[in-house]
Amino acid sequence: MCGIVGFAGKVPAAPILLDGLKKLEYRGYDSAGVCVYHAGSLQVAKKQGELKNLLAVTDNGATLPGNIGIGHTRWATHGAPSDENAHPHLSQDGKIAVVHNGIIENYLALKEMLLAQGVTFRSETDTEVVCNLIAMYYARSGNFLWSVQMTREVIVGSYALVILCADEPDTIIAMKQDSPLIFGQGEGCNFVASDVPAILKYTREVVYLNDGDLVVMTADSVRFLNRQSATVEKKTEHIAWDITAAEKGGYEHFMLKEIFEQPSAFAKTISPHIQDGKVVLDGVSFEERYLKNLSRIYVVACGSAYYVGCVGKYVLEKLCRVPVEPMLASEFHYCDPLCDENTLVLVISQSGETADTKLALLEAKRRGARTLAIVNVVGSAISKEADDVIYTWAGPEIAVATTKAYSTQLAIVYLLGLYMARLRETITDGEYDELLAAIQALPGQIAALLTEEKIQEIQDFAKKFHQAEDVYFIGRNVDNATCLEGSLKLKEIAYIHSEAYAAGELKHGPISLIVPGTLVVAVATHPDLFDKTMSNVKETTSRGADVLAVTTDAFADEIGKTAGQWVLIPETLPLLQPSLSVVPLQLFSYYVSLERGCSIDKPRNLAKSVTVE
Ligand code: M6R
């Protein structure tokens, strides 16, 4: 969602802020702005639309001299995307400038109070209210820090706020609650940002801030204060990954690059957890007794991460013989879930910041469940809140549509299943060894799906079907779970209406939507269910559907008897097949989106990290 960068240094701030905002574009935004202090006042430039509009009005930052400033990319919540609603917001008296990620829930009441005092507003945003609130306290006290602290006492909601004061032109104050914020220590300069890529060009030394933290920084100094206003020491973390990991590296889109990174991301994710032929999970401290008494696992997540949970249901239930319920995080919180100390709540999140998932995690903890998070972003809120964490090592994922994070989350689910099954004694040694060997073979098998020949095949199907208006994905068992992800990909990046149905369920209603020419994508990899899925495919072809099937090499001779066109994928054990069958679906969506001229990496209305409920 929104992105933030703040800079205090001894060189012009605007070009650095604009460069940082460029690195945050992937988060999804609809306007951008910067504010720089210069010659006694706070200068703001902001524009609706892409960052290039802001670059144009500021001549790439040249029209905004000054060595301290704040910048923002906005994803509209309160008020439409417009120049007025874009951040930074300036207080009516011009003394305070603010950028903000999050939502201030009580902003209407605060706005009324400020209106009654004669404050006028230029935007519809909650942020402008915060800005004028700080200005009100500042007008009374002349104390910048105190004014920000007072404001913190009054506002309710989620925020990463970064603030400038015209009377203290060397200082930036930032504070956070339920929205990500990091501090970056440079050479003769300091930064705050919502995400590492914004500042990685300038520093690798960062501090991940906690809820309630407040930062007071200048070019040469930094002070961290906790909620009780006591000065606290913070641990600096070194970022090991390189900025090139967050750049396109010659690919036309981040999404394509990230699809191609899947073999190495998968291998990097599993390798630290396999030692001497056994799964080791350092981030997890399950006692054997706890695992034996486990009565239920909830897998709680949103979007694609939830669909990993849908695969996880089949994998974990089959291996561990315990009921597994995938639940959308936005529903979990409000459904009075049955949790006790024998419940494991597994939360999955690439960003580790998704508000729905974080709230569900807190609710699970409140109800006494044990929580384990599978997270990609180190230091993220969810990684800090969960009892145990296992990281996926996918590297930064920039495209809004997830691919490599999805694949690496699946990898951890397989390892977790094996690990728990062994301790619960629900798997034989032979099965364990066979599965582990098959998991280790997956990176090579994924790579085999990314050859020029395979890509060409899928590109041809994309050319043929890119004008489809309704697409139905069908499959059984794990193939059904893979269909959910394939369908989401097509919706989000190609803007095509699509639905995923359990193949056997079509005849209970949705088959009435199949008319001549409707595209049906059938995923049929499970050897025991192939014939049954083919029967369902026939139900659609006899009503005129055009079928594109995804199946394994094992069915190369069979598939043409039922489906008009197909993609063959390598065979692995049925439970692991989703790691392979998802790849042609990702590529199909990518190339359909390309044919349709959609914004692949930044689809309309979407954001990479969804930090509002
Ligand atoms: O960061 P998270 O994994 O928690 O994000 C969850 C969903 O928002 C995310 O998977 C979303 O559905 C993706 N855009 C799908 O490609």
C-alpha cells in the first residue's frame, strides 16, 4: 500500500526521496508527493497518478532544494486519488508537514474539534487531521516532540507517521503503530522508510521499529523513545541482500523475473532445513508431547497465502492425521474460532504486515492457541508477534502478484508436514525418505518448466485465449487448491473474470455457465483422480467448452482423448504436485495479461502489502 521515505542529510533531499519512492512503486499507489525544508519554509510538491508526474513538476527534484525532507506514495483510503488528497499534508499554518501510512479511526471527531477552532481543510484525508492536530499542540507549546507525543495520545488507529516542523528544520520525527517503519543509518545522513528497498542504495544498517516506538533524527543523530517516552537502545540489523534482487535484471516485468527465480528461491528455502536426511526446523520449538496432543490446525492467511493453506490442508492432514482448517484471516477474527492450547494456528504471509493476518494472529494468541508464522520479510510485524517463525528465503518480492513467495510457502508447508508427521509417528521411515527426496528434486523440476520451449507453448495458449471473458478452473484434491491460485492470478493481473471449482462440484450449479467457447482450465495431476476429473471435463466439452488441461507426463497419451489442448508437467508425488502445476498457470496469466496490455506488476486497485483491515 502507501510507501514512505524520510531523509535528513547534507546533500539535496528531493532526488533521494524521489529515488526512494521509485523503489516503492511496486507497493501500489495512485499519487505521490514530497516535502522539503528550504529557506525558512516547508515546500510541498504532490501529484496524482504515476511518479513520473511528480518528477516532471519538480524537474526530478531540482525545484526543491533543501537537505531534509519526507516523501510518500499514496494508495487511497480516505478520499479519491487527487493532488489535494496526496501526501505530504501541510498544516494550515504551514508549520507541520506529515506523511502517513495507515488509518486514523477517530479522525472525524478530531476533525470536528479542529473545525470548531477555525481550522480549514484542503483534503478529505485523515492525515491532514493529524497534521493540524500536531500543529495545534505546537502552537500552544512551541515544542515539536511534545506535540507529536500529545498527538499520539489522542489518535486511534494504525500509523507510520513521519513529520517535519518548519521551526526545527534539522529534525524529523517518526512514530509507528501497526504499520511498518524502519530507520536506516547512513554516512552523515539518516533515513526512515516503510520498506528496505527505498533506502538500500544508501544504507544496509537498519533498525526495525516496534509498535509504540518514536524516532527523533537529524543528519548526525538518532534517538529512539518507547511509548513511555523513555530513551531506548535499538539493535541495528545488517541487510544482506542486494538491491539488484529488487530490480528487474533484464526481465520485462518483475513478475516474470520472480517466476524464473522460483527454482533457486525454493532451494534456498529448503536447504537450511534439511540436515543428514532429516528435516530440522530451527525456528520451531515443538515438544513431542505438544505435537502428540495436537487436536486441530488452522491455517490462517489472505489471498495466495490462504491458497497455500488450502494445499496445506491436504498435505498436513494426510501426513499428520490431524484436522486442518484453512481460514481466511479476515474471517477468522470474527468467527469465534475454537482454539485452545492444543490448537496450532499457522499463519502465512509474504509481507508479514497484512493487517487481517496480523489481527487473526493476535486473536489466536489471545485465545491460547500456539502460533507459528511462515513469513518472507525478516523483522516484519507478524514475524515478531508469532510464537515461532519459519522464514521463506524468496528474497524481495516486488510484483503485486505473488509467485516465488507462494512457491516457497508451499515448500515450508511440506517440510513442516514431514517434521510433525515424524514426531507424531504418522508416517513410515520409507514414506518420509521418499517425500524428502521428492521435495529436494522439486527445484530441478520447476526449472524444467521454464525452458524456452515450454514458455513458447504457454505463450501460444495465451495468444489464443486472451480475449476470454469468463474462465473456469477445475480440479480435485490438491489440484483444486492449485486452481484457486491459478484463478486468482488471472483475475488480478489480466482482469478476467474467473472462478475455481472442485471439478465434481460443477454439476451442482456452475455448469449452467458453460456455453460454447467458454474456457475451462482443468488441472488433473492426481493419478487416482485423473479419470474422475476427465469425466468432469467431458461434461464441459459436451456443452461446448474449450479445455486447456494441465497434467503430468504420465498422462501424455491419455489427455488428448478429452482435452483440446494441454500442458505437460513433470511428475512428482501427488501431494507435491502443486509446486509444479502452479507454474504453467502463473505463466498463462502473465502472458494473457501481456496480450491484453494490462499493468502486470502493479495491477489496478491492488497493493503489495495490505495494511488495512
Ligand atoms: O503479504 P501477504 O502474503 O500476507 O499477502 C496476502 C495477499 O494479500 C496476497 O497473497 C495477494 O493475494 C497477492 N496479490 C496474490 O498474488
